[in-house]
Amino acid sequence: MSIQALYTAATGMNSMQAKLDVISNNLANAETTGFKSARANFEDLFYRQEKYPGAQDSASQYTPVGIAYGTGSRVQSTQNNFTQGSLQQTGNSLDVAIQGNGFFQVKDPSGTIYYTRAGNFSQNAAGNIVVGSANIGRLLEPAITIPNDASNITVNAEGVVSYRTPTSQTLQQAGTIQLANFINPQGLLQLGENLFQETDASGTAQTANPGQTGMGTTQQGSLEQSNVDPVGSLIDLITTQRAFEMNSQTIKAGDEAMQTITGLFR
């Protein structure tokens, strides 16, 4: 029995270590633009059944409960929290935040479409709106190009990008930012660099202009902040640490019991 306690407690320590990894990543990204916090979900492992509920006893009566010994826990999944992060005003005309549902679409140089909530855009040498490095950044999809001599760049709530030029004070439209959404955003693949990728679990991207068919609206001059709750994460960190310590104490108790048993045979 003590040997089983060692294995069971070890699974608990592994589970708490995994949860600690998730919490540490959340805290490390507490200031990352558009970051979505995650949580670890757990499930219990196989049970060793010594008596099944409803088994007949010696008097042919059905037992109301059985005897089962669990063998520990494991990580079932890690799940992102896609709730809205707070918006921080930056005053930068190419900073755009999404208020509500949806993701910006960006195209990698390889042609792959990725999705992000980080709207810290810039222009490359050709005047294209990109996210990331101004020289090798990923293009906003569909592509929007603004002349280098443009001024008074505006993005309205419906994603329409407009500008003025020195030769004309009339607003000219450069294009419209389209957003994408998914039936199951939890199924998106996280890649780092604030990027997500479509998977069979997420479903196919459904695109629309901001403010249409359930999409959020765009807000110029703002960035969506990380939705990590630092206080809640620190509390979770403490409880995880205590759970790890309790499992280690179980291993210690099981080891001492085995030493006691071994000593009986000396």
C-alpha cells in the first residue's frame, strides 16, 4: 500500500509542476500585448476496485458503496481564457485594439495566415501595414497600403483605414481591417509571438468587418493589455506550492511506513 502511495503522490507532484509552469507563463506575460492567460485542467487516474458498489454481501444484500483506491491525477488540458483585456490608450495612430470578439489576420512571408489580438502595427518600407518588425513583419490580411507621405491616418470602429496626403485634404480610404473568429477559439494552436493558428479543433475562420456578425469593433490609438490577473495568479501560485509540498509529505510518510515494515522482518 505504501508503494502505491508513493506513485500516487508522485503524479500529484507532476500535476502541480505542470500547473506551476502555466502560472509562471501567465505571470511572465502579464505585460504582453493581447496575451490571453491559461489554466491547467486536471483529471483523476484509474481506480483500483476492490469491491464494486452494488455487489452482494454474505447476506445476499446489495452493498450501498464499494471500495476503490485512486492512483493519482494528470493534466487533462491547458485552456486559454479569451475574456477581454483592458484597453490602454497609446495615442499611436497605428495601434489598434479589438473591443469584443475577433482576431486580426496576418500573413507570414510563407503565405500562412495567423491570428492575433495584438494590434501594435507599423508600416514597412513599401507602406504596407505589418505586425512585428517593420522590415520583415507579417502583413495585415487583407493587405492595406498607406503612402509614405500620408498624414492624419484614422481607423474607425468599423475598421476603415483612411488618410490624407499633402496634395489633397480629402480623406482617402486605404482599405478595411477584417477580423476573424472561430466556433471554438480554445482549439487554436498557440505559436508564440502573440500568434494563433487554425486547427481542426478550432474550426474554419469566419471573417467579417468589425461590428458585423458578432465581431468586435476596432479602437484606434489603443492596445489591448494582457488579461492576466496578477493578484489571482499569485494566490494560485501559493496554493499550488502548498499542494506540491503536501504531496511531497505523502511520499515521505509512505517511505517511513515502508521503512517500518522492513524493520519488522529484521
